Amino acid sequence: MAETPNSRFVAFAAAFPVIFFDQYGVLHDGRAPYPGAIAAMAALRARGARIVVLSNSGRSGAYNASRMAKLGFLPELYERFVTSCDVAKSLLLEGTLPIAVRATTRCLTLSSSGSHELADELGLTSVEDAAEADFLLISGSQADKVPLEEYSRRMTPAAARGAPCLCINPDRLMLTPHGTNPGAGAIAAEYEKLGGSVTWIGKPHRAIYQYARSLVPVVETADILCVGDSVEHDIAGAHGFGARAALVRTGILAPLNEAELARECAAHGVVPDLVVTDLS
């Protein structure tokens, strides 16, 4: 697709050799692409940009890439799709997280679909009762249907036993067809309130950026542009890593007016390098 002639975003992003795009809230809403998203990626790729889609998803990059293709984001629009699930799997297999990866390790997964993809890939034993779990894996949320109080009740036995928790989707809010609801990060925060210990993998935490940067090692961190819809996760995470950041107002912060957005930025101590309504 042709570049939008007056695209502020493409004009700004073209100066960066590497671009990390968030997916939900930036490229699409789970049902359709946002205006200009596919065209912007195509224009930047045509200019030689190396593009990585970087997502706080509890499912693998391969799974997400397949879903994106059905929305029109073909594989040639980017080089790699990296999720917090991919990063968690890598760190667990390396032994750098305080969780034993073996068949006898009992894992309770809290996800958006009821699946326990990562536990299965690692060969762990999946359980449904928190009282039996050696650790909790929070990969997604059903808080649009299940109250946080119910999640807290279910997790209480694990917290009482001191079972560690691994949250592989730190997003506190998630987009749904009916607006925003508590995300996996909000559930993990409830576990901390119960006295449980949580290890966070995903934006704004550094490990996911380090993993993505390892795929494009010849570039300086300051030459990376991160594009997202969340000040708390995408903008703060990018600046904390030393990259530049662009905020797109198509996702969770779309309802905020300018004053409210300024307060959100002040709350997290960051200011985006660019703010655009959408990628067109």
C-alpha cells in the first residue's frame, strides 16, 4: 500500500533504522486494522526499516503472527514477532528465573482462553487448584466475565503456601469490544496484595526489550523507535530502555483528553517523543 502523503508518523519514524510496534491498540483492535497501520508498516519497510512487533501477549509470537495475518498484516511487513510469552519461555529454559522447569513442577495457568500453552510447551504438569500449584502463571485475563475478587479468592491458597507467580502479560488494562477491563497485570497485582511474589515479564520491564534488541544487535538503542498506546507500558518501557517512543491514540488512552493525557504522562514521569491520533 502507498504511504499516506501527509503521514506525520511515517515522516518521524523514517529516521529510525529499527522500529518496535506494539500490536493491540496500535496496529489493530483484535477485529480489524486501525486506519493507516498496514500502509505505515509497508512504507517504512520500503524505506529499509527493520520492524519487530513487540507484544505483551501470553501466547507465542507464532500464534499472534497467524492471527495478525488474518487481519491483513502479512509476514513481509515485519521481521519478527516477539511476545512476553516467548521471552518468558527463553528465560525459563535458561534457568534465569526462580522456577524449576521439569515434569513434576505443577503449574496453575490463568489465561484469557483457558489454555495453558506455555506450560504444555515446557512439559510442566498443569493443575486447576491453587493449593496444589508450585507456581502460578498469569498469561491473560477473563476479568470482563470473572471479577477480580474471584481471581483473588482462587489464588489465595497459592499465596498462603508462598508459591511464586510469573506474570507474562503486565498490561493492567485490556481492550475488549465493550471497552477496557482489568488485564493480566491487574490479576498479578492482586496476587501481590495477597502477599505473593510476582516476577514480571513484558513491557515496561527490561527483559523483553533486551530480547528484541538481540535480534537486531548492530543498532544502537537510541536508534530504536518504540510505538505503543500505553504510557505506563510502552512509553515508560521504551524510555527506561534508552529508546525513543511514539504514542498512538487509538488504544486504551483514546478516551483521554489532552489534560488527562498530560496527567497520565506526569504520573509515570515520561513524555512521548511523538503523539499521533493514528498511524495514517
